[in-house]
Amino acid sequence: PGGSGWRGVLLAGVLDVPLVEGYLGVDIVSAKQEFVAQVTIPAIQVASYLPIRLEFAPLAESATGDFELRVFGRNLDAPLRMLEWRHYRLGGLLPTRCKPFLGLIF
């Protein structure tokens, strides 16, 4: 992430109907494939008009390490999609590059 003390993410969810059942979470995995953080929230806390805020204990090593962010939903009663950036190369003739649309909390 480029800074020390990384302590959360903001995700842009796309909901067709409000969620009631299940939960949403993220895993933070180090370059050594070790879980360094995991957080979940009840699905009922996800609103279509607000970013999804998931916070965890600050990661001191976040300034120097590479991490993988894994977003997951369990037992959701409706579909939940995540907004992403799409870069269309050469007018759509080359493969599209996608990046997650998210914010990092320090």
C-alpha cells in the first residue's frame, strides 16, 4: 500500500436489493502467503449509498511489504458486486485491464 499503519479498506459495492443475511469480509495476505489480517461485517450493515468500510489492527509492515487483498461474501441472500476500474486498450481490441475501485485507510 505504500505507507505504514495500513488499517482498513473502503470498497464500492453494487447492490440490486438490500442485504439481510450473511457477511462480507476481507483477508490480507503477505507475500509469504501468511494471513496478517481478517475482518468481517454483517451483510445488513452494507448500504448501497455508502462505501463498505472494513477496518483491522494497523499493519506496521505495510510500508515495505506486498500484500494481497481477498474480498469475500458468505451466505449472502442477494448478489453483491464490487465496482472496478476498467482500462480499455486500443479501443477495446486488446484485453481489458481491471483494477479494484477501493480506498485504503491509514
